[in-house]
Amino acid sequence: MRPKTPPTSQRPITFYVVKGGPDACGRGCDRWIAAEGTIDAGAAPRFRKFLQKVPDRRLPIYFASPGGNLDQAVAMGAMLRERAAVARVGRTMAEECGFEAQDSDVCLKVKAAGRELHGDLSTRGAVCASACPYVMLGAATREIAPDAVLGVHSPKVVTHFRVEAPTAEMRAAATRRGLDRAEQLLTSYIKKMGVDLALLRLADTVRYEDMHMLTRDEIVRFGIDRREHVETPWLFEFGMRSMVQKVVAERNDTDKSFRLIAWRLTCFDLDRFALEFRRPAASAASPASVRVALGSANSLALISIPVKLQGFEFWGTQFRKATLLSLSDAPHFDFTEAAQGPDGAGPSRTSRLSNEGLTVALDRLLATCAPAKVNTAGARSDIVDPAK
């Protein structure tokens, strides 16, 4: 039984230990296990052999897999339960691969060598799909980042016959038996792992050729990860314009649905910075203000940017390096969203977010920023509106 695997991701799953920077995998965590690739027919025995060589049971395991063999996935999940493991979805970028692609033959050989590597983690867009989520269910603690993806669909039965030309009736009967066995296997396993069988019922409605990406509401409701407020640490991302960003999934106070919000820090130069806040566009009265509190006396007012993209609205502000440092010095920051009613007043909402990872991420951002601009009089240049 092999749930669908994308044609570009047929490499057998590889397991290796990674050492990252301080707090790379959470507060006080700098080492983790990476599990990447297709869950092939020999995955479970290799996984057990690998775990036997990793005595530290506290290491979290990060999965990035398009799926594969369902029987092997369930067997691997049972091993996670024996280990009382913490399982997450994330991609590892191994430093030892240099400029080689992370899925290249050269890099995969490095990852399969059996030695501890060095690297970074990213949950943004990381995928655990098809059979992979069933491995995750075995973990005692399952933590799905708000920007990671869990995908499910119905399984496909691969039949093998001893006769050279099986009839259509023989193939149909074998497929039915295989699907029945898969149903029994997953029903028993999901119950044992304390997850709602509604997950299996949902997967059964999705064709093998398709994929359903679980919403945050489904992840919580099915009991995969019951946290109603989930946030990534601040992470540095290198690109055409380097940035530090954070993503949060939280339940709305009004209709109890979940919303996905994001924060992004960029630099114009070493003294001028921009903070952008993105949230789902308001369907009713537009919230009139967004304010970030840096402490009891300091706060930043964000201005609505007149751009809406794919159902999101954007707010932003700019500031000097001194303000940035006051933000990074605090363990958390508060932000308040206020709405404007007919009488000029309206409800407000205040959330507190962690600054985990911000210091390290800012150090990496500052290394990419241009020198501070100075005008002919020796004064720094004024901050300009990034929306213009």
C-alpha cells in the first residue's frame, strides 16, 4: 500500500543528526534528527537501526517527506511512540553540502554517511504528506508549525500476482482486500495514538491522485497538534532582499476560526529598518489601528498599506536601529489591533508574541545591510515611506 508520491521525490528516506546554532530547534535546543525523502519498503528497519545509534532521546525529529509505503510509516510511528519522541515538520539545510542542492546526489551522499552534520532549519513550506502524517501520529508530542504543511489522501493498493495474466475480477478483489486491510490498520493505529478517526474519514474522501492540505482547525480538531496559538521563532531568510520573519496561527475571538498572520523585518541600511504586519483582510469593519508595544513606555504605530494581495492586508512602520535594539532586548512584544465602530470606538485585541530567535536572526540580517547613508551635512538621511 503506497499513498501517492510526487514523481520528483522518489529518493528513499534518509536519517541523520544535525547540529545547529543556539536555539535552532527551540529554546535550549541546538541538535535534531532530520528525516527526509520517500518512505520506501525498507524504511522502518533502517529507522530502527538509526535510532539505536542515537542514545539522546530528547532530540526532536523533523520530517520532510512526500509519503510512501503505508505499512512502513505505521511501523515507524510505533517506534516514535516507544521513544516518546517530539516530531515536527521541517526542512534541514546541511552546511556540508556547500553550494550543492540539498536533494542532489552529492548532498544525499553526505547526509547518508552516518556522521553528525551542521545546518539550519526551516518550517516554511516544509511538507509531510500522504503516508508521512501517519508517522507523525506516533510521536508523544506533535508540533506542526503554522507555515508547515500536512497533506492527506486515500491510499493506493499495489498488487502483485503469481499468475502472468490476472483477470480484472482478480485485480478488483485484490484491491478491495488491500483497501480493507489499510482501513483496519489505520483505524487501530489512529485510535491507539489518541487521534480522532475523522482524520481517516477525511482522507478517504480524497482521491489518491489529489491531496488535501489540512487546515489549522483540522490539525487541532483531529488532535494532531492541539495548540490553538502557534508561532515560529524569528528566522532569517537570505534573498534578493534579506529579511527576518515570523508566522503565527491563532484562533479568532469572534467566530473561533483560525487566522494566519506574519511579521517581517527588513533593512534599508544599518540604521533604517521596516516592520511589516500581514493578516487576512477584514471582511466587516476594517480595524482602524495596529500598534506594537516595546515596553510600558514605548510603542510603534503601524500604518495601513493600501495593498491587498490574495486576501491579505498589510500594515507597516519604519524606525531607527535604537528602536530595533529595544525590540530585540525584550523576551516578547505585544501588539494591539483596534477596530473603529460607528461611534468612533470599537473592540480591540491584544496578543503577546515571543521574540525567540530574534537576536540571532538580527545578527544575520545586519550582516547583509548596506552601510548607513550620510548626507553632505553629516546627518543620516531621512526614512522614506516604503509603500511609495
